[in-house]
Amino acid sequence: ISFNAIDSALSSLKNCQSYINSGMDVATQVALDLVESFNDEEDVNTVEKVMLEYATMDRELNHYIKAFEETISQVKREKPENLPDLENLAQEKFLEMESKNSDSDLQRNEKYMYFKDQLKEMKKQYHGNDTIEEIDEDIAVTRSQMNFICPITQMTMKRPVRNKVCGHSYEEDAILEMIQTQKQKKKNVRCPKMGCSHVDVKGSDLVLDEALKRVIDSQNKQ
């Protein structure tokens, strides 16, 4: 049996996924732009709805791909004398997966989770001091600038990454180098932020802190 046509179709579906991922990246940037320019909350909510639509498409595509891959695997394993209707078999598997859908699947979409996380950070950076008017402005500025300093290099971060586990940010190159060095010694990396009790910093736990990067860039321009 030749599966070339199906392999080609699967490859196209995976390409579509990369377009969805790009769309979600763009939507995240747009939402951060809106927060940065103090736009209406309604506009940000509209972008969030777009993100959920992307997450829905991504889930559907994942199910299609998985259904076809499982079907091919089943046929190769069972080697039936008469080739079954692959499309019908795959459709049955797809519908079974779709029947188990829930809204929480979308909330767990990695890109959507990153979107929500960065949006929260951005709002904190730009609107966090609105309610603490009694704090001296100079102190507030000094406090926020302290967040710009990498705990490893002790310099202002250019490309901050945040640890999803403990929430602290570091210069990307510095923390990755630290992880690599300790890995060669077969040791774990303790979070370099003073007072943090997290003792196992992993590269997979780091995400680009786009919100913090924007605040630092904007501060540098002033």
C-alpha cells in the first residue's frame, strides 16, 4: 500500500498549523501593543476572542492529524487483505476525539496560556502603579528599574526570559549558559534571584518575557 498521498496531506495540515501559530504570535503582539498604548479593554478582549478561535482551529487540526496517523498505523499493523476506506476510518476517530472537547482544552493551549500570562504581566508593568499614588514617584521608578536588572549579570536585561515556575526573570544568554555549565557538572541550577527557594531551573521552563522587554526598551528610549 502506498501512503504517499496521505503523507503529503498530513504535511500540508502541519503547514497549516505553523500558520495558526504565526497568527497567534501576531495576535499576542497586537494585544500587548493595545495595553502599551492604553487602549480600550474591549479591544484587548476582542483579540482574546481571536486567540480562542485560533486555539479551536489548532485543536481541530491536531485531531485531524492524530486521526489520520492512528488510521495509517492501524492499517500497517493489521495488514488487511482488502484496504478499508481510510477516510471513513479517520473520520470516525476524528469525531470521537472531537466529542471529548471541552473549553478547558482551549485554556490549556500553550500559545493561549502565554498570551494570558504576558497580558497580565504587561498590565502589571503599565497599570500596576496607578493604585499606589501615595508611594513616592522616585521610589516607584527605582523599584521598577530594579526588575530590569538580571540577577546573574547585574546589568539591564536586553532579552529577558521568565521562569514559569518561580516567576523570576533573567538575561536569556546568562541563564542558558548557567544551565549548560551546571548540566556538564551534573548539577541542578538554583534560581539566581536572591531569596528564591526554587532549586531546579530548566530551559524548558523559560519563556520570553515580552512584556518586561517592552518596558525596558521603552525606558531606554526616554
